[in-house]
Amino acid sequence: MKNSSNRIFTAAVILLLLANLALVYLMIRGKKVTDHREGRKDPMEIMIKELNMTEQQQAAFKSMKDEHFKNIRPLFDSMRSVKSQFYSLMKDITVSDSTIQQGEQKVLDQQKRIDLMTFEHFKKLRSLFTAEQLPKYDSLINKMMERRRGSSRDTSKGKKIGRAHV
């Protein structure tokens, strides 16, 4: 009886070991972990191609984009700090509702500044294009903003959405 139990136990261990080896093999051979941006084109490249921009438009577009990011990057840094302060409030079990609302308002104010700067940036970019290019530009901007709205997860559809910056 004891010998029979040892055989069953040994067989179970061997089967589990083989199953684990098979899973490891399939994981290595299957999808490789990649950067989530890999395979996605740069939004600027997409716009250049889709709008068939001239060399002058491309140069102005790049200059305006670089200027925008130079100006908005500090706001993103500040947003991280404001959010960090806001979420640190949850450590304090005695935190008042008014303190929470003040923290929330700081986050909202910072996001408003970012959104207004981004809106103005896209509005200025719009001036670069011809009447024939504008409908395509407007369509591309709408698509990018749709993706941005779900910044990390669109829970209504259950799909992952990324951010696009131009």
C-alpha cells in the first residue's frame, strides 16, 4: 500500500513538473513582452503622411509641437505632484471632506490648465493647413482625443487605450 502511494505521488509530481515545463516553453515561445508603444506609429508621422504636409508645414508643425511640449511638460510634472498629494490624503483616516474636496479641486484646476493649453496648441496647429487638409486634420484630432479620454482603460468597452501627443 505504501509503495503504491509513493508511485502515485511520484507520478503526480512528474506530471506537474512536465506541465510547468510545457507552460514555460509556451510562454517563452509565444508572445514576447514588448513595450506597449512598440508597433504604434508616432502621431506626428501619421499626421504628416495623412495630411500630405509640405516641407514648410512639417517644419512649422515640428517647431510648434516642440514649443508646446516645452511649455506643457512642467504642468505634467506639477500634475503628478498634485495627484500625489491628493492621494496621500487617504492615509489619514481623519481627513475631512473639505480637505478632500480642496485636493480634488487642485487636481481639476491643473487638468483644466493642461486641457486649455492643449486646445490652444491644436487650434494654432490648425492654422498651418489648407482648406483641403482641415477636414482630415479635424478627424485625426478627434480620433486622438477619443483615445486620450480613456487614458488607461475604457471600462465601458473593457479595452486598453493609449495616449497620443502631437
